[in-house]
Amino acid sequence: MINGHETLLSSQTPEMTRRNRSASLWQAIFFGAIVIGIIMLMVLLATIVNQAFGLVIIVDKVPAAALSDRPLEELSREELTTILQNRLSKNRFKTIQRDHAIETMPLSDLVNLVIDNVVQPQVKKSYPLLQSILNRSEILELAKSDYPDARVEFRSWLNRRFLTSTMSPRPETAGVRTAIMGSALLILITIVVAFPLGVGAAIYLEEYADSRRWINRVIQTNIDNLAGVPSIIYGILGLAIFVRALEPLTSGAAFGVVGQNGRTVLSAGLTMALLILPILIINAQEAIRAVPNSLRQASYGLGATKWQTIWFHVLPVALPGILTGTILAVSRAIGETAPLIIVGASTLIMKDPDGVFSSFTALPIQIYNWTTRPQDTFRNIAAAAILVLLALLLSLNAAAILLRNRFSRQ
């Protein structure tokens, strides 16, 4: 008996060796794919960071020291307003008063207004981080010879001022506060609209709809196909429906809001909700389908109704999977640009959104706009804006993952 067993093992050894060798080869291939992916992501991140920091050569049209014996940040609102009045023409000062509401705007914005219109710092040349470290002496010599009145400083384009300032046509004073607020409001509208609709549709298709009926099969097929439709098509759909057909609602005219058209943050949020809705439905269906059928049967056996079974037993078990799909869908929505361009996002807007009927911009729009400019400084602030967008995306994902893990433990 022992000899027979040894004979069987010896006859299987070559086959087992071949299978083990094949398994090791595929394991190495999969591991290599992961390593290549991580390396590419690290290279991408290093390129962005390299562009967001570095030395700059700056020349002020009017030195800040010539305006006051104190730093501009320490001056009062009246002193800053006086500087604008004395240094600008009457027509220019009236235009600024009308567009920016000097009397009520934050003091930090007023300081930036003085810097932008009076001091007018201009970055003559900027250098990426790696070149700034390796060739610092050559850069300093170049600044002394070509720009004798300039100052050379190490600039982090991603700083507090960049996060708290509004848009500006000049990269030296541009910020992303308006874009951050626009993106946050846009994603809030998207989640509020898409999440309940997506989960509700998934519940109907999985728990109530009869898959043998042709109408339900047609609905399911169309949802699967819509998940692969290019985002620009949703932008065209949003333009036709929300911006034009439903303009009285999306502009706020039906609620007494005047002076706006349909190109508002509400139209953009509804468009993005349509964009991620098929993804949410499909992921929610998969999560609900993964709930063991024995759980439903046990609930029915205890006398629960169908809705009680779904609400108290199926949904709590499926919720972690539903939130995972929501994370993926929202991540896609945050980075979309094409639908927002078609719906009417602004590339230069000084006013923060104050509601769902406001004009708006978003971080992807600003990044796209700045990367198309020829000046190096616009690429610097584009890299800083990319880092802000990544931070916003990771923060939202982290919050959703924590929420998902909490439901998983429960």
C-alpha cells in the first residue's frame, strides 16, 4: 500500500512541478504589475510636487515698503483703502469698489487687492524644486545680472494665501478658495441627489422587480450601458435639460432669484448626479445581491414584512458595499471637467458661491485652465491646485471609509 502511494506521488511530481512553476510565474507577473503601478504613481506625484515648490525671481512694480512703514497685513481697512485711492485712477478705484465691495470684503482679500493692483509683484522666472536645489548658485547669479532690482525667494505655491484667496488673472496672486467652495457644494448636491436615487433603484431591481419581465431586463441593460457612456455626453444632457429646459428652476427665477441664468451650481450638481447614478446603482445591486438569502428567509420566518426585511436586515449588511461604490463614484465626480465646461463653469470668478443658484467654478476647471496657459507660473499654481484636489479627494474618501468600517463592525 505504501509502495503504491509513493508510485502515485512520483507520477504526479512532474505535473505538480509544472503547475507550481506556472503559478510562481504568474505571481511574479502580478507583483511586477503592482510595482510598476506604484512607481508610476510615485513619479506622477513627484512631478507635481517638483512643480509646486521652487525658487522664483520676483520684481515689484511698486515696493511694499514704499506704501507704508508697516507690513500691509498690519494695516487697517481705512489705510488700505487710502492706498488704493491714492495709487489708482478714479475710474479704476470705482470699478474695484463696485466689483469687490471693499467695505465688507475680508481684510485678507483687501490686502491681496492692494498687492494685485498696486504692488503688482511679477514673477520673472520660476524654477522647479529639483533645479532650485541643484543649481541654486547659478540661479542667484542670473538674478543679479539680469534682474538687479529683483528678489529671489523660495516659494511654496501651495500656501495659506493660495488656499484663502479668490481667483485672479495674475498667477502671483491667484487662489483657489472659490474653486474649493464650488467643488464642495457641487459634490454635496451630487451625493444628496444620487445616493438615495441609486440605492432606491438598486433595491427595486434586486428585491421587487421580476427579472423575467422584458421591461425589467431592458432597464437593467440600459443601466449597465449608461455606466460606460463618456462624461461629455452627460454634459450635453445636462445642458439641454437642466440649463435650458429647466432654467426657471435651476436659475432660481421660480423662487424669486433674479439676475441668474441656468448655468448654476445646481445644474452642475444635477448633471454630475446623472453621471454617477449608473455606477451607484450597479455597485448597490452587487452589494444587495451578496447578502445571503438565508437572512431574508429567517426574517420572513419570524413574521417580518418584505420592507422590514429589506430595511432592518438586508440594507445594514449591504451598506458597507454600497458605501464602497459611493466612494468610487464620488471620486470620479470630483475629477470630472468636460461636463462642467459644457454646463457653464467659470474659469475666472471672484465671487464665492453663496447658494445653489450661484455661478461657480471647480478645482478641475481651474487646473485645466491654468495648464493651458503658456507661462511657467500658471503651471506652478496648477500643480499646487492638483495637490489641493488630491487632498480633498483623499479626505472625502477617508471619511467614507471610516463610515463604511463603522457599519461593517456593527
